Amino acid sequence: MLMAMALPLTIACGGDSGGGNSDGGGSSSSRHYLYGENSAVQPPFQVSSWDAASLRFSNTYGMYLPTIPDNVYYGLKTLIFDVSDASADCDLRVMNGWWSNIYYDHIPFVSGLNEIKITETMAKECAMGGEGKDLNLMLYNGTCTIKAVYYDD
């Protein structure tokens, strides 16, 4: 089930969180994991409210998620978060690494697959040479467990 929001963000509630590539009858898309492809190497992690480091895509300032390379940002359309154990009050802010630009505010984050649309403005501002340094997500309320983060081509 998909729930469309007024913002360019969709949340797939309770979707299939199976890993790997889906053939889909000739589809040539491939899945690229930023975190969690192998749960033995990158285990699920818990995020609590006001923890801006856990969901920051930065090798320097983040805790779990790597810096996204510029060439990936510029072609990126959607980031997919595989979430479990999300509390009922779990809501999210999407911003850049220095808190100066807010892209989405008070977005529900639910157990299942959550998709965040990446705009051209976000890519330019979050790339290494951009004014904001990197993409950063923060929970206002609640807790959740991040199992994987990926994008498909």
C-alpha cells in the first residue's frame, strides 16, 4: 500500500523488505545498498528522537551511513529505508548536514519501506561541493530500527 503525500515523498507502509535484485520480467534495474546489504557486517541499528548523527550520510560526522558520492547524488531519485519497530509517533526531518536547509519536515516514518524523493536542489546542496555538505535525517519523535538503506536504478 502506498500513501502519497503533498510533498515529493511517498511512504510504502509494510512493503516487502526482501533484499536482492528483482528480475521483474526483463527489468534491468539493480539495487545499490548504502547500508545493510549484509546484516552480519552492517547490523540493524536503533534511532531515537533528536539523534542527528545516526541518519547522517557522512563518513566524518555520521555514525552508520556513508557519504554519498557526488556522481550518485546527481543521478539519485529515491532513497529507500527498510525500517522496523517504528513507534506510532515516529516522524522525520530531512535536511542537509549543517541544518541550514530543510527539505521535508514532520514526515511519518513507519515500519516497512519508506521512500524519500531526492530533488535536484537536494543533490546539489548535499553533494561534497555543496553548501550543506551531506544529507541528514533526524527523528523528532519516537524510535525505529534501520535495517537497510538503498536505491534502485
